[in-house]
Amino acid sequence: MTASGGQKSRRGLRTVVVTGATTVLAGSGAGTVSWATYRLLMTQAGAARAVIGRDTSKPPEADGVYAPGAALPEPWRKTTPVDLHLMVFGDSTAAGLGCLGAADVPGVRLARGLADATGLRIRLSTKAISGATSKGLAGQVDAMFVAGPPPDAAVILVGANDITKKHSIRASARRLASAVARLREADALVVVGTCPNLGTVVAIPQPLRTIVANWSVRLAKAQTVATTVAGGVAVPMGSPLVASEFRAAPEILFATDGFHPSAAGYELAAAQLLPVLIEQVRGRPGLPVAHRGT
């Protein structure tokens, strides 16, 4: 996240606490217990705010043309031969915040994996913006149309900031569906990585962590439905398997800010997305897919 994005996420945790405390205390008739629980959640949110959002660095620049087996990308020019244009939309996780080098950025892992699996030359373009929520997707898609023709394939990663800023789950899913539909209408394949499970973020203590975990799961389910209805394919980034990996090794899979994935975390995320992306590309008519590795 950017500095402003991090500050907004930290402020958003207060809203999470207020709403979450209401949920937790709904069945309690004891005023002293209610206030004690509320104050506990507020204290926990303050501790989490002190950690989350500290990373003000920029993600590595990763755009370019990735050829099968090539160690480095080629700079893209209008005269550069390209078989498929892959574009990445979303938030700081889509942009790769937390990565120390371009090779670790999720878009790069996807472009390289797609190139090696299909034999295609893949142009990678990143429209994702650190700190973005689903509200920002419309602007990112607008920017894509202004910049040039739509991509052949798009990957969207969004949702974590919708949770920390306590956006409506229904509204967040609706905005995602709109972005997917616009890309599909432009004949782009769309793969969506749904909201990760923020219950794996150790900087958020219990019981607040359980609250944001529940909201993460609810948003991911809504995103899956919205994506499918709009014509895209959803990949569960907060699945029990992925969440258990992050819980088991947070010191390895999280970056130093304790919120964004590390290089190893992004590798795990890309491993969920890549097979689905390859399958979608191979099923697209008119592409010179070599079907390598099948």
C-alpha cells in the first residue's frame, strides 16, 4: 500500500472494530461485559494499526514482454512481436508490494509461467494500484481503454482493502462484477483471485482476527458468484489450503510489514492462479498455442 493507502487501511480498522463489536456483543445482556469486549477490540485494532500499512515502498517495475525460457523480459514497443497481452488489475497484492525484485511480482510469475506452458510471447501490463479497493477497478479499466486496445487476458486481485475499510460486501462484489463484465465485453479472458483470508494476518490479534476472517470469507464467496455471473473465472485465494500455509509459516510467507505477502507468499498465490489462467488461454480460439507441457 502507499502511505495514504496504509493510513486509510489503519483508520478502516476502527470501523471494523465498531461493527464487529456490535456483532460480538449482540447476544450479551451484561453492560460491563459488553464494554469490556468493545474496549478489548479497540485496543487490538490500535495495535494492528501500528503495524499494518507501514510499507510505503513502490512495487518493482515488471512490465515487458516475456518469451518462453527467457531470463529477462524485453521492453515493449509497438514493433515488438507479441502473441498475447496479459493485464493485471487490483490492489497492492496485484502490483506486488512486498517483493524485492521484479522476478517475484505475481504478474511476472504468471507471464513467465504462461509463456513457458504455451510457447507464447506474453506482454505484461500492470494497472493495479496500491491501496485500491473495488471502487478503484472502474478507473483502472477506464485507464486501460484510454491507453490502448483491451488485453487478451486479465487477472484481478482485490478485496483485502475492502475488508480493512469495511466496504459493503454486496457493493464490493457488484463493483467487481462490473469490471469483469466490461473486460469480457471487450473479449478479454478474466481470472479473478478472490479476497484472501485476513484471519492469517498475525498483526491482527484475537478476537478481532476472527471477525475479519469471517468477513474475508463472506466477501470471497460473493466475489466468486459475481465473477461467474459476469463471465469470468474465480480462484479462491483464501481457501483453507492457502490459509493454512500462511498460518503455518507467517515469517516466510509475509513481508516485513506483516500484511503483504513476501516473495514466497506471492509464489504460493501465483501457483493457485497460473493453472486456471493457462487453461483459459489454451481454450481461447485463434491463438497460436503450442500446448507445451501437456
